[in-house]
Amino acid sequence: MAHSVRRDAPELPDFSLLKRLARDQLIYLLEQLPGRKDLFIEADLMSPLDRIANVTTLKQHDVDKLYKVEHKPIVSTSDQMVRGCFLYPLTNWFLFPDVVNADKYYVILSVYFDISYSYFDVTTDEWSFYLLPLDDDIISLELPEFFRDYFLEGDQRWVRTAGSALHLLHSVYGPFSKVYGIGRCSKMAYESWREQVEEGEQRARQAEIGNVFLIDRDVDLVTPLCSQVVYEGLVDDIFRIKCGCVEFCPDVTSSDKSIKVMLNSQDKVFNEIRNEHFSQVFGFLSQKARNLQTAYDKRSGMNIKQMKTFVSEELKGLKQEHRLLSLHIGASESMMKKKTKQDFQELLKTEHSLLEGFEIRECISYIEEHINRQVSMVESMRLLCLLSLTENGLLPKDYRSLKAQFLQSYGIEHLLTFSNLKQLGLLVEQQPGETLTVMESRVGKLVNDKTAGKLTDAFSSLAKKSNFRALGRRLNLVPKSDEEYDLRVPRDMAYIFSGAYIPLSCKLIEQVLERDGWTGLEEVTRMLNGHEFAVTAGSNGSDARVKTDSQRIILVMFLGGCTFSEISALRFLGREKGIKFIVVTTAITNSARLLESMLDNHA
Amino acid sequence: MMRGKPDEDDYWNSSKFKAFTFDDEDDDFTRLKESKRAVNSIRSLVEEEDEEDDVEKVSWSGEPVGSISWSVKETESSIRSTGEVRDQSFPKIHTAPSLPKNSSGYSLSSLFKGKAKTGSFQSFSESFGDPSIRNYAPELRKPKSEYKDYVSDWTPEETVKRMQQGKVYSLEKFRSLQDKLLLLDEAVNAHDGNVITAVLIYLKKSLSKEILFRELITREIALRHYIHYLKEIGEQKLLVELFKSMDRTEDMALMQYRDHLNVRDENKRRDFLKNCLSFPFSPDDATHVQDHYTLLERQIIIEANDKQVESSGQADIFKKYPRKASILNMPIITTLYYSCFYHYGESDGTFSSPANIRKTFRISDKQFLLTCLGARAKLKAWFDVDALFTTKNWLGYTKKRSPIGFHRIVDILQKNNAPVQVLQDYVNLVEDVEQKISLAQKYKCHDVIINTYRDLKDRQQLIVYRGKVEKGSSEYRKIEEILSNSQLRWKN
């Protein structure tokens, strides 16, 4: 679709290599238990495993049967003997108190048990499978639990995993020349990686990735809580994309069964609409449908020879396209229906008002009614968190009343959820006196800043006393609302939120890359709680290779997850600047996943 | 083409956001439908040529044949039939005392559950309990080669490094408190959560809890790891003690309250909640917990009563609308809805009456109205709905009032399939004229539209509207009548 594309964007490195590495290691480990054996796989690992190996590969290496590890007795085909390998995540590593090693993601337990001799033998090995390429430019650590573990519980069990992931990328696609980052966890991950680099040996090679940007999810919690309106994000919000794969319900497929579809750049139709604002998708799809019709219609006037060429050359492609097209049309239609039902329009309006800091009372009564009517619990919680994040906390009276109503509508046990949200800072009460401190610090700063205009601006903003607001102004995150925003020709990253908001995370990345560091962003980092850094890799002075393509390939690592909308925004930014972004994330997230991980209402 | 609500239009027009709506009637949607039709019409063409399609297998089918998930499902179904018998033949490893009991889905012992008859395993499981061997992980052996460089006097730094690298290590040599703390601090410095927790497990085993707690107070990061670890292995008691020793009483109270989720039996759960009332919650939370207890107590009474009434077939309402689920453990608002549905009109004195629930749980007017409206509308009790809004003033005139906008009321009624006659009464009450007309158009309340245009003296709009209604219908005739009324002074 119509974008101002810079032609000279560099090629992305080939990440299928990562899959091959993981597969080769798996095979090597399987062969440590010679002979025929069964493979027991932990449920969460099945989808990722499917992405790197298939049954044929496993069979070739003497794997007999595959089982899912469940919380029940294991039944082998043989009465007398179990020979098998268990693929087990290290998440609950404390079961192996002596195999403490976060570095390795999965454990292989080789088990040999023979009942007739009562002989039992178990050995362990670690399979370092922690990077799964989901697409040409997305690599996932498939660690959805990262967010809760680190940001809520304060458990650093995944920090070294993140460091090792960087280490692996660095040794395969590096050496990186510069690393920027913000956030406590980013800093630790960087440290861990640096140590691993020092431990290992270095090889001189041609770098394929130039710079790296690390960012903690809690630097920007607003963005993942916004409703996604870019196609891929919307599909994820509604149907939930899992491991790059989505299951479309019968409603979409207009048949009686649901089908699983891989969503990535291989899907030509999807590839063209994934980054588009939803409102632009229909136009595109109907144009496509028309073209398809024309292509098929060509047949009518053909002679036998032409028909033959048509069938052999074009038909397959057309059929494929037809299938894809009808699928995405079905999905769009189904999403439209769902969104119409729940007054999406009004919901978006409320969100945009919150982002703009406009008519907050109206927003609160909208949220209140949302709660009162017992509409989706997670959605109510999302709005409450957005309110708190954008307003720097709720007024005590609002907090109390909204919390009480929430508990009435969705169950009192959510007291526990509220305590989690508070702990993480997603939903908090304004502390009395906070106003004063904010005022003091701001005024104190402004004394040096003699511009009168800025002073009044600051004073009017004092009423709002929010870091988000201040950040928004500082970084121009919320474009002026008196201009039309043409979604057909997006002019900035705000298009991913209908022109209402530029995601803070992506804006930071843009700014830091532009400035080649954090200089000039001191006030911003102060409001974000600091922990920013920019390091140039020691020996490999960057000046020599500034011109090479690799310098225009930037790896962005999100610790705690990132959304498809953010990926779309970065792709947009990349097109504008003639660079390519590779997103490495602990998991793909969205508002629902993020908030569900905060729930504590189950035993 | 008419679009949704006028207030939204205002918004979209006044701001930069390009109007983009999800309304059915919108252009885009129609366009989409058209493309769908177009594509579907091609389908027949495609399918007739669709004899053998290899595209399907590669990139399409739900679980591509040959995928791992598919294969696992295959094995599952094939063993289901024989599974029961085989259970017997597989021995069990006794849960070793040192392996923490936990509620998580992963545990080694859980993998090997089954009925063991052989006593010979005793010796194996006993070895779990022996701490001196356990640290070299005999049950989960590492390849022997890794033991080669084993020496026993590593510094804390070296030990942590070895732990991170997955090499063999020993913590036993850290005997004095000072050594142990040095080790812990070194682990924290290494930013590796797993190492931190591993060290904490060792400290937990080898230090008295008083000392460990005391040392953790000044070590925030280690403390959080410890708390998380205790949570995961379900050592509730110790956790409570920890919070207590640190004066984190609210955390302690919530932690204990959390346990009610594990109590399945409703009477026991009620008693548990009652017990919670004495915990040191924050004042607000204390109220909520009190509510929780009161709520469950009432639900138990209501449930017992209604179950009996329902099965005896005494009350029509239960016959007509059999209960789909028990009311136990439902939120307050759901309970109120239930009460408005099954117990409407009961006197305030009964626990199950809406008025009583409203009062007990301090439900706001707005909330009460919304819930009540939903329940009565569901039952199509339009008279009750009417009564909800009717107020009498001192002169005896009646007037409809609502704490929420009438456009909302219309919306709720419409979602409950209220007939046009009912709907239009409420559409009429919408104050904003624009909004009124757009709602009336959405729900086809012709009278409202016609009367409004008449009152606005808007002849043009009325003529336009005449074109939209069916010729000869009563609406049509009504418009004709008004248009031909020479008494009216039109503004256009």
C-alpha cells in the first residue's frame, strides 16, 4: 500500500539459522540416549517445537512415540521398560534444586527404567532453546511468564536467559557496535550478556546487526494497554495469535470447522495488510477481490494453449491468493461484528480522551458504567489501569469507589488482583502530598528556565500532575487534535492508534537512535525513572563500518513483551528512515495477556 | 446514510481522528460484504478444479500432518483405550521429603505416579533425603565428565559463576553465617534469579528462620526471591511468619485471605471467611472481606431455599426459567440480578429480596437501576421497567426520571429485545434532539421521528423521511396528514 518507502533498506539476516542450531542440539541430546525411545514433551513446548522440528526428524533419530507430559501417570507401550527423554522447561526449576541454571531453557531428562531389574537411571542435560524466530523480523523467547515473574514478583530468574539470548545473537549475527537501553532489567540483561561475552572466545566476523536497543516493559505500560487497531494487532486482540499461528473459528472460515493458520510474511495477503490501520483494510481487500475476479475472468476468452499456460502458471497462485483472501475477509467481517456489538467506537473515544487528558470525568463515568454493566472484566481493568497510568494515579475517592464497584461486579476475591496491580504500579491511588512534591520539583527546575511561556505551560499542567502527560508533551506523543489525520497516508507512528497517540516505547527508540544516545533526553529519562545507558562495544570501533548495511539493522529487545502494534510502528519507522528493525521479545503480548497475568482469583 | 450516535459524530469531526466506524451501515462494511460475495462466487470456480491440492497440506490445514502436536494427539488417542491397565505396571517414586510439595503442574514425582508394589524403590527414594549426597544431584545425574574438575574450596564468586554455568558445585562448605551471606550477596550481584533462589534454598535449610528473616530485611532483592519461592512451593505458614516478622501485616492478611480459594466446600469457605474478619486488613479491604463473608452466608441460604422451591415445583418462575447455575460464589451484582429475576417484589425483610441486597451491600442507585432493569427487561416485565423510572411529585403527577441517560436505557432495552412500543417511550425521553432522532431511526420508532420533525417544524426532513417509509403504511399516512396540515407553520 502507499507508503513512502526508502529503497535502500538493508536485507534482514537469516534467522532460520537459529532454528537449525536448536534442532541440531536437540538431536545431539536425543542421541545421548542411544536406541529407540519415547519423547515426552511438556505441553507449552509443543508449539515452539513444531516450529523447529517435525516428526520425521525425530523418527530419524530413534524417537518412537511422542507424548505430552501431563499431571498423570506415564504409560509406555512396553510393560517392562521405559526409555525416554523428557523435554521440560526450567520454569519450575526448583524441582531440580541442583540443576539450577537459568541459562538453559529446557531440560532433557533421559530416563531409563526397567521394572524387571528395578533399575532406574535418570540423567539430565540442558537444551538451550531460547530463541524462536516467529517471522523475518520477530524473534520470541516464548516466555509469557516473564512479565509477572520479573515486574510483579521481582524474581530475576529470566535475566540470565535474556542475557544468553543476546549472547547467542551477538555471536551469530554480531558483533554489535552499540547498545542502548533503558530500565533496570535491561541493564542487568546487558551485564549478564557482557559477562558471557568475556567468558567466551571472540571471533572476528562480518556483523549482520549493528546496534541494539534494550527496553523494559514497565518503561511504557500505556502502549500495551491500548486497544489495537492495526490489523495484526486486532487479530491478536480478538483471536489470539499463538506462536505465530492463529486459530480461526468457523465464524471466520464460513465452514463447520476452525482452521489454524500461520500468520507471517509468507502469507502474501496478510503481509500487505498486517501493518495497516483496520479502516484501510477493507478497501485493500475489495480491490484484491476485484483483481482476482479479473484474473479468473481472463479464462473465458482463452484458447486451449493459453488455458494450459494459465493452469500451469497462474492458477495455483490464484487459488492460493483466493484462499488467503477469503480467509482475511472472513476475519475482518467477524472482527467488525464483534466490535460493533460492544460499542467499540465509544470505547476508543474514551481511550483517546484518557491519552489526551481530556474530559476525564466523562471517562470515569464511562468506566464506571462499564463496570456496572459487568461487561468484560479484563476490559474494565484495562480502562482503570489506563486511567491510573495517564493520570498518575486515581484520586483517593475515585479509587475507593471504582474499586468497590469493581469488586461488586466481578467478585470480591479480586482484592488480590488489586493488590497486584498496585504493587506493579498499574493501578494506584494518588498519595496525598504528591501534588506538592511534583509542583516543587517542577517549579524548582523552571526557575532556571526563564521562558515565561514554558512557565505557564508547566503551571497549567500542574493540575494534571502526571508523568505521562509531561512525557507526552515533551515527546509530542499526542498530536494536536485540531488537525485531520489521514490514515491512508500515515505521517507518523501515531497511525497505529488512529492518529491519537505515538507509542512511547517506539518514540524513545526513535529519539535515541536519532541522537545516537540519551543526550538531550535527560528530563525524559528522569521522568522514566532513569536506568538508561548507551555503550559502544570496546574494540570494534564503530567508525570504520558506519557505512555498512549492518549499521542500519537495529535489534530491539523488549523485556516483558511487546505488542504487534509496536512492531507495526517500528516497521513504519524503519521504512521512513531506511533502516530495518528486528524485534526480540520475551513474548508477544497485548492488554489481555498482560492483565490476565495479574489476576489472582483462582486457587 | 445515517451513522450511529450524533455525539460521536461531533467528536470525530472536531478532532483529528478520521471518522472510522464499526457500524454495520458503514460504507466499509458494505464494501467488505461485497468483496466477500465476490470472493465466494469465485469459490465455486475454484472448487471444481480442486481435485488434488498440495497447497493445503503445506501451509494450511489445522495441524499439518506430520507436525508434532498432531502426532502427540495421535499417540494420546491410541493409548487411551489401554491406559487403565497399564497404570498398574508403572512404579512410583515416593515423594521425597526434601522435594518441596507444590501446587504447580511440574514435579518429578508426578511424572511417575502409579501404584508401586515393589519395595525395592524405597532405597532410591531414601537417598533423596540425604542432604550430603543431594547436592551432587545423584538423582539427576550430570554426565560424569563434569565432575572431573571438582574441588571443594571455591570462593563465593567462583561458586556463583559455576552455578550460572551449570557446572557441579557445592554449597555445603559455606558454614558460617558470614560466609553464607557473602554467598547470597554474590548471587544477588550476579543478577541471576535462579542462583539467588538456589542459595536461598540452602540458607533456608541451614539457618534458623529468625536469622534468615532478619538478614533478608536489609536485602530487598533476595527477599523478593524468597517470597516468590515460598509462594510457588506453597509454604503459606512460613510466608505468614515472614510477613509478620517484617510488620507487613496487610500483605499477611491478604496472603491468608487468598487461601479461601482453596476451600471448595461452601460452608467451610464461609467459616474460613469469617475467620478472616479478624485479620489486619486495611480499613477498606476489611469492609470488602466483611462483604464477602456476608455475601456467601446469604448465598448459602438463598441457594438452599431456591433449590428446594425449584425441585418442589412450587414457583412458576423457576418452572418457566429454570436456574442455569447455582448462585454460590457469584459476585454481588450477579446475586442482585438473580434476586431481581427470581425474588422481585419480596419484602425488604427477606435476605433474597433486591431491596435487602441493595441495602446490605450499599449498592448505588445507578448500579441498582442498571441491574434491575436488565433482569426485568429479560423477563419482558415492561410494567416493572416502567415503574423503575416513574416518580410522583407532590401534586400527584407522574414523571419518568433516571440516574443514567435515557439513551443508555434504550440501549439496554433494545439488547433485551424490547418491542418498538416500549422502546419508543424511552426514545422519546432522550433529551438531546439529535440523539433522539438517530436512536429512533436506528430502532425504527417512526412516531418519534415524525413527531419530532413536526415539533421542529422541519418540513424538509419530514419529506425526506416520507421517502424512507413504506408507501401506504400508517407512518406514511401520518406524514401525509401532517404535511397537508395548513395550520402548521414550517420553518422551511
